[in-house]
Amino acid sequence: MTHTATQVRGLVEVVDEHHPEAERVPVLTRARSGTSIMVDTEKTERIRERVRGLLSEGRVEYFIGYEAGSDPLHVSPSFVQQTDEVEHLVWNLMSINNLVTYLKRYRKQRMGLLVKGCDSRSVIELLKLHQVKRENVYLLGVPCTGILDPKKVAARCNPAAILAIREDHDLVFIEVGVEGRTDEPQVLEFEKHDLLFDKCRSCDYPNPLVYDELVGDPVPVRARVGGKFEDVEHLEQSSIEERLSFWQEQFNKCIRCYACKNVCPMCFCAECLWEKRDPQWVTKYPNPNDTFTFHMIRAYHMVGRCTGCMECERVCPVDIPLGTIFKKIEKDCLELFDYQPGLELDVVPPLSTFDEGDQSQEDLLR
Ligand code: SF4
Ligand code: SF4
Ligand code: SF4
């Protein structure tokens, strides 16, 4: 059973830079007919093989991975229940979605899940908060060398004209069709770090921190491009009034679609405050006060929980820099409590514990 659309406009071929034998091994091609055609690769084949095994042994009821998306620059989450559906699964340079968010919906079932380093941090935090049982989740960990940001790719070439994407070490080659010519695609060359999601440019944990087995060898941590908290530090330089005005301007764009909270793996209340009708905490239309309240309360709920997966920012249809809010929280949490969510299973989150030596409320507000 596959729940995702497979209507495809282009064809994409992605290459795995960490394949041990070959430099340029095609991972995924997609036919214009709409069906996905896999070209044999070590990582994708290992995922399929292991998922087939897990399903046939009855270790998991479902497995959640990735399949070809509705255009060449996206993948879609793929829910695999039968062994003959395993062929849908792919791994490529676009596999960004944090699939851990689905655990909250299927927490009573035995699930299998593909996790990258950043995703595995969400699992750790959910385990600490007793939202999932470790024995109910089988984690296939994928060492990750960075995922391409479709917006950055689209800013450099027309997505509809993309024929193939390949990587070779730190370079990415994008083949685009030349209008009226089918024989000679144009090949554009880019530095990979220019096309990566921002979070991948400063990723400290490319290898999963919790897993049952790894698909591929661990990869080295990529050299950082820029500081992790650069945007936060920039905002911290401005006055309170300037910050308020910045965020008011941003939140005025918000249509309160709630995609940011729905995609968040750490937003797991069974009954969401924002969707309650009785009492109704906020109106159902995006008036500025309610929108501001929504974002501020969600931000406070994420203290000590948010692992910085940046899914909220990725899915926002109006490009609000939500990640900056959560990075500010991460930075403050680190400075105040020396705590980073999603790293160690046996360290209690700061808001789940109290120590007499803790700073007083007055100290924190100063
Ligand atoms: S943040 Fe790290 S683990 Fe996550 S997608 Fe980017 S490189 Fe991969
Ligand atoms: S995803 Fe963006 S537009 Fe939608 S509620 Fe969140 S901030 Fe607002
Ligand atoms: S608040 Fe955003 S960055 Fe933090 S865990 Fe949720 S989706 Fe990820």
C-alpha cells in the first residue's frame, strides 16, 4: 500500500558519492510515464532488502521510507506494508522529510523507519518524553552526506527542464534539457554546499545517534559553512522594538495553515490547543494577535524539545523563517541549561527536572 502520488514530470538521476566501488552510480531514475524505475545501487538495494526482511519476518507492520515524488526535486514519504511494495523505496539527494513525525500517529504499531542523523535526534527526544516505545520502532539508519534544497536548485535552473542530477564528491552536476534539442542536454556544475539545505551546511550529526542497523558506512562530519546561530546572533544585535517589528512583519504573512505544527515530530499533544473549539483559545482566522499567540506559545512548548530538524521552516508556504525562532530557543537552552535535545537518552530535559541550584525566575528574566 503506497499513499503517495507518483505523477512525474521529469526524470532525475542521483548519484551516491559514498558508494565504495564507483564514483558515479545512478540511484534513481524516473520515467516520464509516471512510474519510478530504480537503477541498482548499494544503498537503495540494501534498504529494500532489509525492509523486505523486516516485513516478511513480521518484525514490523509498516515501514516508512521515501519514494519518488511528484517532481524531480522532491521525494514523498512511502508507507510500505507488503513485501511487493518494497520496490517503491528509494534513497537519493532529495530525501529530506523527517519521517519521525509519523511515529506519533502510529505509536501503537510496530513501525520501521528510515532515519538520518538529524531525524534520529527526534526519536531520542520522543523516547525520553515517553511518546514512543523503543521496542515498537525498528530504525534503519542512513549515514547522510547532505540533502539538496529544492529552492536553491530551482533558483539556479528551471526545475521543469531538469533531466538528471549527479554528485561527484563536492560537486553537483545538473543536466537540463535544451529547448528543441533532445540529444544534447546542458550540464550545469555547482559546488554541493551551495545547494544544500542550510541545516546540512552546519550538520554536527550526519550519522544516526540511535538505530537498529545502519545502511552504509558512517560518514565524516562535513566542514561547517558559516556559524550555526548566525541569523540568531544577527537578530540579537537589534533592539527589542526592531525584533518585534521584524517578527510582526513575518507573522503578518502567516495564513495559520498549521503545516509547521503538523509536520513537527515534537508537537504531539493528542488534543491540540489550537484546534480546540471549547474553550476556543484562538479564532479560526489568522488575525494578528492570535497568530502571534500561536507562534509564541508553540515556541515555548518547544523549549528543550526542538531538535532543530527545520521541518517547520521547510514546509511553511509563505517562507517565514521559523527556524530562527527555534535556533534561538536551542541557543538559549544550551547557554542556560547546557542542554541540547536529542543527543543522549539518559539526560533528562531541563524542563522535566528541578534543582535547588537552578537560577531563579528573576535571574532568567534579567
Ligand atoms: S542535517 Fe545532517 S543528517 Fe540531516 S539531512 Fe542534513 S546532513 Fe543529513
Ligand atoms: S506553516 Fe507558515 S503559514 Fe502555516 S501556520 Fe506555520 S508559519 Fe503560518
Ligand atoms: S519546531 Fe521545527 S525545528 Fe523544532 S522539532 Fe519541530 S519541526 Fe523541527
